Amino acid sequence: MSVEKPPVEICKGVNGLDKVVLREVRGSSAEVYLYGGHVTSWRNDHGEELLFLSTKAIFKPPKAIRGGIPICFPQFGSHGNLDQHGFARNRFWSIDTNPPPFPTVSTNKALIDLIFKPSEEDLKTWPHSYEFRLRITLGPGGDLMLTSRIRNIDAKPLSFTFAYHTYLSVSDISEVRVEGLETLDFLDNLKAKERFTEQGDAITFESEVDKIYLATPTKIAVIDHEKKRTFVLRKDGLPDAVVWNPWEKKAKSMADFGDDDYKHMLCVEAAAVEKVITLKPGEEWKGRLELSAVPSSYRSGQLDPQRVLQG
Ligand code: TA6
């Protein structure tokens, strides 16, 4: 007789790093490393992995883990003078045993609260005092929710940019479409962040892409035809969305990324990049991402992303 596993289990992961496993009664699960406050796995109730994790991911500080959902804070990309994507993703977070209450009481059992506070070293790099609380919840339907609350506990304002740098696992990148970003303006990271306007159709992939879409809808659909699966990203407090695939050449240049890994991943990142977020002393910002993976047979219209995006 199999023993039912707890909804929240704290254990050791790769290289003995602390991790938390969340389990939902119907079988979906998620894994979070305290190193980086980093979700590295999200599985549906069939046990299928929904997030991409590089075959060469390095689980050793100071390198950020390649894949899953790295947290980019207090700087997205090279938008500032800190290291690429800031430093929250290569710091150790703690379990928050006494988080301030959320407006609505969660009935979910499979959740964990983490907290990140700057060290003396961090304060030298970025002289601001804040508390970064991150709640990771696995919903009854297997949806994955990440809610960040950043409170400025300093006597001076602080400004930052942010992203949930989500690596989605896809069957074949050339068979994937993204819906919800059509006709939007974007900054092209491959063209010195020059501003362009996206064409009218769904986005498909045949070469390297690194775009920051501005002021997007709160819902974006990623359709994986081959897997008959649609990822629906819902976001709050994060106006922008970054779409990234390194393709062949860049894939070869990254030591912690397999040469063919680019075929099986797509980053679609809920972000705040164009306009920095500024918090006065005592103020708190909230940024939320909700990921769902729904079976879709797009062709038969059983699940038309347009309906998803409007629903
Ligand atoms: O989010 C897209 C991006 O900013 C790309 O420019 C690419 O550099 C990617 O992030 C990965 O960055 P990383 O620092 O994790 O190698």
C-alpha cells in the first residue's frame, strides 16, 4: 500500500542543496530550490514535466540554475549596472515561517513561502534594504502560482526591474505558436534594444529570438501542437513579456546548455522592464504569475487560444 506523500516536503536536491517538493492530491507536483528561490520542476497529474531544465544545468553557486523559473531581481537583463538579471537568482533564500497574511486565505495545502533579504555584501552592490517574499502555490488543477511581494524597508526610495524567467518545455520549437503578443511593440535585444512593432499573426520560431514585448495583455497562450498542449500564462503587476530562444549558435556558446536543448524550450517571461518599479519607504509591490497547462487540440478548435485569451 503506497504511503501518501505530504503536500509540502523539505529535502535535499542536487549537490545537497535544500529543496521543497510540493504535491497536489491529484498527482501534480513542483520543486523549488532555496538557492535562488528557484522553481526547477512542475509536473502535471500524469507526471509529465512542463518546465525545461537544461541537460547541463549547474546546481552550484554562484552560477544560476539553467531552466525552470529563475527570478530576475533587482535588474532584468543588462538594464542597469548590476550583473545580468540581478542577484536574487544566485543567492540563498529562507523559508518564511511567518509571512504577512494574503488578502484572501488560501485553501491550497501545497504551498511554500520563501523570503530573501539582502546580505551585507549585497548592500555594498545595491544599497537598499527590502524584504522579498515569494509564495509558490500548486493549485487543485495543477496550476502553478508565484506571488512576489517586495517591501521597501529603507528610508529612501528604491527602483528595480523584474522577471519570472520561465523556461517552458516544448516538444519541438518549430511547432510552437505564441498568441496574445500580436501587433504589440517590442524592444529587440538582438538589435541594440531598438523598438519595433510585431506583425499581426501568432508568433512562430525559426531562428534566435530575444524580444521584450511592451504593455502586453495579462494572458498569453503558448501552443505546443505536437504535444496538443497549451500553456496559459496569466500575470499581474508585470506589464511586459520577454520571449527568448537562443537557437543553435548561441546554444553552443552556453556551457550549461545542451547543443540541441534549444529545440525543446521557450522562455516566455512575465516581466517589468520598460518602466522601472519605484517603491517609496514602506511601500510594497506585488507581482503574480499563474501558469496553466491545458490539453489542447488547437486544430479542432476544442481549445481555441483566442477563447482562452478572452475567457
Ligand atoms: O530573457 C532573455 C535574456 O535576457 C537573453 O538576453 C539571454 O541572455 C537570457 O536572458 C539568458 O540569460 P542568462 O544570464 O541566464 O544567460
